[in-house]
Amino acid sequence: MTAIALKFEHKQQQTLTPRLQQAVRLLQLSSLDFAQEVHAALDKNPFLEPDDNDVPGPLQSDAALPADAATDAAASDDTWAPTAGLPRGGLPSSGDVTALDLVAADVSLREYLHRQINVQPLTPRDQLLTATLIESLDEDGYLRTPLEEVGALSGIDPDRSEMLSALRRIQALEPNGVGARDVAECLLLQMPDIEDDAVRTLATRIVTQHIDRLAHRDFSGLAKTLGRSVEDVERACARIRHLDPRPGWRHGSTDVQYVTPDVVVRRVRGAWVATLNTSVIPRVKLNQAYAKLFQEHRDVQHGEMAATLQEARWTVRNVRQRFSTILKVTEAILKRQHHFLEYGPLAMKPLGLKEIAEELGLHESTVSRVTNNKYMATPVGVFELKYFFSRSMPTASGSACSPTAIRGVIKEMIERESPCQPLSDPEIARLLVRQGLNVARRTVTKYRQLLKVEPVERRRKHA
């Protein structure tokens, strides 16, 4: 029989307080999401108020600058901000018509199709079936749902011939190609746009019978199968590529994710300088008048207000600490990767989170959170901070190389290749080995795909 016993053990364990957990959560947010959090705190916390003054000096950085260049960098900081030249409150309000008022509103694909159908003399039944089909189209303008399922949604139990008639009605609308059920049908609906009869006939055969070979750019195989010259096939395929495989994209706006840089990097008198993008820093401060009034009249019954005041102080501190940490990490990255800004991807060095963490006295997880969803604007582009980190890959000489540099080498090889004899992935791997870079073929394929470069078959052009 098993005896039950109690056992006491002393054990040290590090735990995060709720306050620290909140700070960690806020640190990993993007700057726009963080600003929303701060603005929400402004709305509900009476001890917080907007700060109309410029961002305080300690959040700026003049590290790695000559003494006389620091002033120049600080003086030019405001010129980059996206809001420069506009009042802080935004566009002035007036009764005059502005250019923005004259911009046409985006019309969605469905709305555009409904407008065309509404002017046609249709019976209520046909109108309902056509409208149901329009609402079933996806953003590309395709009908991905079977006709039977769409008919069931109408609630009037139509037969297949009625649904096909309604679909043909939609396919006759603008934009050309809308209402197709696959890519081939979409392209065939646009064939009347090809003016040359011979080219249109050949293009129709290619799309109808050999669309797979079209996708692989197998011009020689198509020419042999169709009994036509390679030049005729290439001319027809080139005209097909001018057709629109996604007609729905012509109407309506697509959600575009804009990137707002957190840090701006400039070259000032030979040195790379990082400054915070002040437009993304929430301008918030403690309302000293309210805080002083509360301190003068507080008592034990005001525990909730005391907690609110402490929350306000933590918010102000989090804003300053967050952006100060981002700036320090950025400066540490620049110290190691400044050659990338001067010479391009080939000069990117291997860099690990641990290296930055040890220099700044931070935990690796903190550096990881800082580099996620934080962006650096440079003269050569906008990059996420984590872009500058990569593992070390050994070379034949015993030195180390970063994957970014290898991708740069691959990109240069492909840009210099012969259009008639492009390099395959195994050939690129062999050329890399000759340069002392031992990269496997599958790794070359992975890097080529990251560069958004098509396979060798699709890059090959016939003389």
C-alpha cells in the first residue's frame, strides 16, 4: 500500500510581475500598435495628457558622430518626418473644396457589376440569380463555388440551364474575364481583345489545349506539337501574357499594409547616424496639475485613484524606455552592419541576437522583441531590424559569411546569365563552391525563391 506523505522544498524561481509582463507585451508591438495602446490610455486615464512639445533630447542619438556633426544631425531630424509641412492637427479645415474632395471613390467589383446588371431588362427571377452569382465572386473576379451551391443560395431552386445563362450574362460584363471558373476560362473570355486573327486563333489553341506548357514557357515543345514556328508561338504567348488573369483586381481598393519606420538612418559627415522617427512616438506626459492636486488631498479611500496615477507614470516610463531600447539596438546593429549600407548585401555580416544582447546588457528575448515589427529607414531602403541578423555560414577559407551575402551573390549570377542559357540551381551551387561558398543545391533553390526568381525553364529565352 502506497503511503501518502507531504514534502516541503525550497526553490528559487524567477517570475514576472503583472507590470513586467505588460511591459514585455508592449515592447513586442509594432510602433503603430503601441501608439494605439498609449492613445487608449490617454482616453481613460485622467492623469495623462498629450505632450505638445517635441520629443525630449534623451530619445535622440548622436552616438558615433563627430562632436560638430551631432548638431547638424539633430537640426536636420525634423525634415524627414512624414508630417513635415503640415499643421500638427492635420489638414486645415475650411469650406473650400480640396483636391482630396475631387478624388473618385473606389468602386468595388460587385458594385460595378450590379450597376451594369441593373440597367438591363431582366425578369425578377433572372435579376435574383444574376445578383446571387455576383455576390459569390471572389476578389479575383472568379466563381469558385459550384453553380448548384450558388443556385441553392438564391432560394428559388433554379435548374442548371438558368444558372449557366446567368453566368454567361455576367461574363459579358466589364471587366473582361470576370465570372470565369478557372484561369483558362478567364483568358478565353479575353481572347476577343487580340486584334490579329492568326495570333488569336493560335493563342486560343494554346490556352485550350496546352495551358500547362504555357505556364512552363515550353515554346519549343508547343511549336513542335502545334506544327508552328517558335516565333509564332512566342508571339502568341507574349500576347496571352498581356491578358489579365485577375480581372477583379481592377476595381475596389485592396488593403495595403504600410510600413512606418521606427528609426531613420542617415550619413552625416562620414558617419552613420540613427535617430528616432518622431512621428511614431506617442506624445504623452503626466498631468502634473492633477497629480499634485491628488497628492495634496489623498486619503485611504482613494486607493483606486492612486493606482490610476501609478499606471500613468508607468505609461510615460514605458514610452521612453521602449524607444530608448529600440534606438540602442539600432545603433548596435549599425556598428556591425554599416558596410551593408555602403556596399550592399554582399557586405552583410553574420550577426546573432546574443551578440547585441551582451553588448547592451539585455536578454536575448528582449532583443528579439525589439527587432520584430520594427523598421529602419535607410538611403538604400526600409528594412525590418531582424533583417540584419543571420546565422554564420563557413567558407572554404575558414571565414564566415551570412545568407544575405550569399543571396546577393546568387542575384548577381542570375542578372549576368545568358537569357538563352540561364543557370540552373545545381550550376549556381557549383559556381558558389568555386568561390569558396559551400551551399547545397536545395539551399540555392530556397534562396532563389526568396529572391522571387523563376526556375531556369521559365527564364530561358530562345534565340
